[in-house]
Amino acid sequence: MADATFDDGREAPLNLGALGAEDLEIIASLAQDAVFPVTEISWRPAERRFALLLNRFRWEDKDAAEQRGRPYERVQSVLVVDQVLSVASQGVDRKERDLILSLLSLSFEPGSDGDGHIVLTLAGDGAIRLAVEAVEVTLRDVTRPYQAPSGQAPLHET
């Protein structure tokens, strides 16, 4: 009887949670270079929830795609930040309905007692800054992967 290979495995959609800065680094590395329309930003103050519907590059599949000579993939994912007290942005015009944003990085700036700011740095000098009571972030794939329209991997990775 032969050992199972990686190809025999079944890949499941990502469903990750972060409850601290170290966990957030993992989510940040997977969400890096995601693109999203400005219309897919959701801030619900009463629920203290901020969410984005991202089209993220599948960094976790990059090496396998290269080794097998198959196209790179993207997947739609929901990035949710809970425990959000306020939201501020720079360089993001919500009135420009056709605006497509690109997420360069996601980081946590700690405050004094577990609180702080989660900063989403965007291409083109844009940023979204979330004041949070604590780090509580989820990243969940919500569609099947699809071929990356550009056919290319983003130029950098963390």
C-alpha cells in the first residue's frame, strides 16, 4: 500500500481567526495584495463590525501552481474585524463607486490595555484605520477559487 500524497488531499476553503497580533500576521500574509471595490466596504457601528469582500490572491497555493504549471488563483474572501470602536480613512473616496482598492498590508498598533488600531494600508497612499477594543479578526473564503485574471502572481509577498 502506497503512502498518500498531497495531491490525494482535499483542499478546504480558508476560515481563520485572529485574537492577537501574532495571529493577525498570518491573516495579513494571506490577504496581502487582495483587491476590492470601494462598494464592498461595510462598517456597522451598532454591531461594532467592519467587513470587506476581498478578491485575494491564493498565496497558500502559489508554489503548488508553479510546480504543476497551472494558473495562479484568486478567491473571494470576507475579512471581518469585530470590536471596532471607530473607523477613519485616508485616500478612500467612497463616492467614487468604480474605485478598486488594493490591500498592501494589515497591521496592529497596540494601545495600553489590549486595545489599539488595526491599519489596512492600501496602494496609492490610502489607509483605513480601525480603533479596536481588542484584536478579533476573521478571514473566510466564500467562493471557489478562480483563475487570476492577470495570470500573474503579485510582485511581492510577506
